[in-house]
Amino acid sequence: MVERYKQFRIRDRVIQPAAVLAPMAGVTDNVFRRLIREQGGCGLLLTEFTSADGLSKANSRTLQGKPSGRARRYLYFTEDERPIGAQLFGANPDTLAEAAALVESLGFDLVDLNLGCPAKKVVKCGGSGLLRDLPLLETILRRVRAAVSIPLTIKLRAGWDESTIVACEVGRLAEECGVEAIALHPRTRLQGYAGRADWRLIAELKASVKIPVIGNGDIERPEDAERMFRETGCDAVMIGRAAASNPWIFRQMADYFATGRYAAPTAEDRHRLLVEFFRRLLASNDPEALGKMKQFSSRFTHGVAGGAGLRKAVYEARTPAEVLDRVQAFFAQCAHQDVPAAVGAVGASAS
């Protein structure tokens, strides 16, 4: 397992280690991605998904062929984030091909297509809705592949519902169309995030294709990543929701695969990272900063004694300054308490 974790390849791109940050709407912006990169242990970053139709409309209003407004924020990255891919969604082959070409022109290392988002407003124009129209999906994949020279990857769900599990069929189709890696979240669209991800489907997909398979779903601790590698034979693991509440998880994985041990973040670790996140978020002039500050205050304080009280106080705040004041006051109280730096997997083996 340790050897498999060290690296994998997407065409000629070496990804070290074989751990990927999942694209998450409203989460994986430039500020969050850089924090993840700085903690260590993450081999590949992906942007929030961006609407190909929205990019096409934005480009039609500019002379430089560059994204504007929200699309610019979604597709903004810095050199210290590499390797990094941009995720697109949509159902129009023309606009997806155009958007993919734009992604390449902006310097991204790869372009990823979203075939997995279960949100109602997304499935009407892409996401997991494409799993119900494989002829259209084939057209999209071939058009996008022809439009770019950088690696093309996809992220998908197992199928629309339990009666239409198409992960392996889509995987083979994607490989034929020139897709160079596949990330699978083995839940159906109708499942949403309920129940458990069926990792057996990751193993079945891995046996069905020759290109790299990235496993996703229900990795909450480094031990889960080890088990996914072992049970599925996947080439890499992708972590989403767990990273949003525990940005240290990639570093914990690196420690675990190297030593069999990893440290849990202390209250002070959470405080320091949360304040740094706020500082950078406000400096970025993100119009959604207040909402993100509330969201991350909630996520980062799960598991901290008294965190529920902070989450209520932060929810009622009306300005970024109020959020920061309440966070500072909360952690000042924590500093007077004996909060242990819990250690996970003591004595465990990462074979």
C-alpha cells in the first residue's frame, strides 16, 4: 500500500503522492487549495466546478478571450498550487470544448469533466445527468478531447440509481474517447450522500480499464485511505468532505503511510489555520467571504469542546469582523482548557 500511495501518473504528469483534493463547489477556491497545499501530503488539486455555458457567455463579452467575474475567481490559480486541474460541467459539446480550450490556455495541468454532481440544478445541464445519455456523453468526450492537448479526466457517480449502474460502461467509453484518468464516487445520483459508498464498484472499474482509477467516497481518516487502496486496487484516492472539515488529512495520510502514526490537530492548530484562512479570504475580496467564514467556522470546530456554541454565535454574525471576533473569543477560552493533541493510529501499520 505504501508504494502505491507514493505516486501515480496521468499521462506524463507524475502526481506525488497519490492523493487528490476533490473539487467542491463553494469550498475549493484558491484560498482553500493553497492552505491544503501548504499542509503537505496532497498530490493534485482541483478547482470548484465551473459552468462551460457560463464561460462561453462570459467570453463572448470580452475581447481577450479571458473569463470574467465569477468564472475568473473559479479559474484563478497560483504557481504554488501545481499540479492543478480545472473542473467543468455542462451538456453542450460545443461550449464544453470551448471551455476546455480556455482552461488549457490559462495554463492548467489538466481539465476534468464533472459527471457526478447530484444537485438538481446541475443534473439538468450536466453532472450526473449525463449518465442517462451515453451517446451525448460520447460526443462530449470526443469533442473535448479534440479541443485540448493537456490530459482529460472525468469524475463520475456509479449511475443514476441502483437499477442503472454504469460506472464500468462509462469507464470503458471514456478510455476509448481518450480520457486519461477516472475518479469514481461509488454512490448513485439518487443516493446523494446517504448510505455508504460501494467500494466494490471502484474495484470493478479498475478491472475494466487500463487508465488510472481514483477512488473517492467515505475516506474520513488515513486508515480509510489505506483500506481503499487495499480493497479496490485503485491508483489514487480522492478526498472531499473530510478535507473541508479537516484540512490536515492529507498530511496525516503522509505521516500514516510513512510511520503508521499521525497527530490530530489541536484546538490551537484549528485556531491558527482558521484565522489565517479568514485573513487570506478577506484579502482576496471574495464577495462570498462572509458565508465562507461561517461555513468554515462550523467545519473546522467539529470535534472541539464547546464548538456547537461557537457555531451558533458565528451563524448569527452579520459581518466578517463579527465572525472573527467570536472565533477569537472562543479559542481564547479554549487556551485556558487542557485540550490534548490527540494521536491517531498509534501503533497501526500502513502496509
